[in-house]
Amino acid sequence: MSGGETGEFHDLVNMTAGELEEWLDTEESASVGQKDGGGESTGHASGRRIVQILRTRRGDLDDDDRAHMRKVSGYIRRHLAQRPSGNVEDSRWRHSLMNWGHDPLKE
């Protein structure tokens, strides 16, 4: 992953590890996203992985981490392009983005 891709991830993921971890413990976080047959949504699982990545020194990231960072950046970019009209504060759209480490109201 180039420095630009790493930078893009850190630009798009605008929640700290602590903020994201706290968010993932909420009912709102658990209630959004596609679930893989089990109980946890793809975005919620991704959020847990993002917390780990944010707490890892950049030099210690492995290829799997960098691949997940690219996946996260792509998801956030695509999802931002689908912003609904009106107030998004309590929307499923915002909650889903927050599971992926981006709070659109924090910009």
C-alpha cells in the first residue's frame, strides 16, 4: 500500500480508536448493516478490525491490514456518494458509515 493509500485511509477514517470502540458498543451500531448469517454485520466486524489497525504502528501493518484499509477507503467513498437528503444525524446511513470509522457529522 502506498503512502497515498495509507493517507487516504487516515483521512477518511475520522474517528479515533476510542471513539469507534465506544460507538461499536451501542445498540445503534449493532442494528445496521448486512449480517453474514450470524449476529454481527460486516460493517461492525470491520469496525473492530479498524480499531486494531488504528492502534498499530504504520510500520507494523501487514498485507492483510493494508488490504482492509483499501476496502474501508472504498466503502467510505462509495457510501459518502449516496448521502440521503435531509437530516442524517440519526440515520441508518450515518450509523453504517460510523461502523466503518467515518462520522459524516464530524467533518
